[in-house]
Amino acid sequence: MRFLLALTAVAGCATTDAAPVGKTFSNEAYAQHIKDLRARLTKLGLGSLEIRIEDPFVVVGEGTAKQLERSAGTVRWAADILERDYFGKRPSIILDIFLFDTAATYERGVKKLTGEEPGTPYGFYSRTHRGLFMNIATGGGTLVHEIVHPYVEADFPSAPAWLNEGLGSLYEQSAERDGHIVGLTNWRLAGLQKAIAKDTVPTFKTLTSMDSETFYGEASGTNYSQSRYLLYYMQEKGLLRDFYKAFRAARSKDPTGYATLVKALGEKDMADFEDRWQAFVAKLRFP
């Protein structure tokens, strides 16, 4: 089993289950993108950053080209294994992944590149700014989480927040097992166990029915962790990859995914399942 603990480790369209093959963008497109990117970085005082193509991304980082090659290994691994397990479509535009070595350079770089202070000390994906911005001093987990989002955006554009964030957060702590990516227990577990003990965890029907405003609202921590550990349960039961593809195929008829979830679980009594799922979560441990 290969554990990913740090970066140094290595719109309703028809979708195929097969992973994409071949280069996403032409050599000419990459060359022009990098030319424009270098000019922009130089203008912003970031001209010393190294640049490397990891299709379908362009990876930008501090240090030497050799150091960036090592750091970009996580990007390559994550993109390849996520495509193999889930995604039939790649992002339709070239996205930059900025890897900053320290909190200070991350904050300074994000401010220069976006005009705004980062809202998180770890990293984030911005569709508006066409990039992923990472403080890699905190490890590679957030990077893999954020890589999931542009893939979901391309492959399953109408995916609800619970699935998008559940899948992303599942791989914050991840490993490779038998050629597949697997999520491991992580720091979100403790908060979920406390919420279960306080009986503040919503039903899965309520969770899956949440719009983005509700999901990202004041109970977002519980919503993230509940989504993560629902998908973790399905992963451990061998159901997750097939569920994702079934939900994607049924999205026009089942926009929340709840009906597909019930079918995938094979449950007739979801209240009983939720009790058993909570008992399952209560027995999990991290670290």
C-alpha cells in the first residue's frame, strides 16, 4: 500500500467510464500558455518560479526544476489514479497548480496572483482564477482534495456539494491499494464522532438534499465529515466507484443522488442503516 502523506511521496453531457487517453492539450497550446504565464509571473515579481507540465495541469513551484519534478509527483499520481478510478473527462482548460513551500510565500503568492488574501492556510481551487493554490508545507493532502474538484467539474458538472466535497475530502489522507486510490481515516473523524454523540448529524436524505449555500453554511464541518465518512464506508464495502458512475448516469432523474445511494447500499430501511453507519464511524480511529 502506498501512503500519500506529503508532496514528496510520490454540463449534463454524455460521459464514458473509460479513463481519458492521450494529451489533453496540444504542444502549441501548452507553449502559448507557458509563454503567457511566464510573462505574467515576471510582471508580478514571481519570475523565479519553475514551471512543469503535468497534463492536464501546469505545475508552478519554488526551488529548482529538480525539486519541482519531485513535488509534481503527487500531481501526476493523483491525476492518473483518479482518472482510472472515476473520471471520463478532464478539465477543458489548462489549469495552473501553484506550489508554495512556506506559509509566507503562499500568502504572498496568492495575494499577487488573485488580488485577495487566501481564505485557508492549506490551499484551494479557484475556477475564477483558473488554478489551484497550495501551501505544500502543510503536506499533500489538500492538493489531492483540490485536484478532485476540477475533475468533478468536468466529469459531473451538476454534482451536488455533498458528493464533490465528500470525494475531495476522502482523499485528503489517501493511499494506493491494488492500483486504486483509497481514503484513510483523518482529522475530520473526531468532529464527526462528537456530532454523532450530540445527535446533530442530519439524515442522509437531508444531507443529500442540501443546496450549496446550506452545505457550506454554519454546519459545514459536520456536512464535510458526514459526506466523507459516508463515502469512506462505501469504499470499504467496495461500493464507491460504481456508485459514483451510477449517480453520474442518473443525475437528470436523481439530482440529489439519494435514490441512487439507497439502491447502491441495498437498504430498505435507511433509518436502520444510519444507526449502523454511526456505529461503524464510532469504532473508527485516527491516527
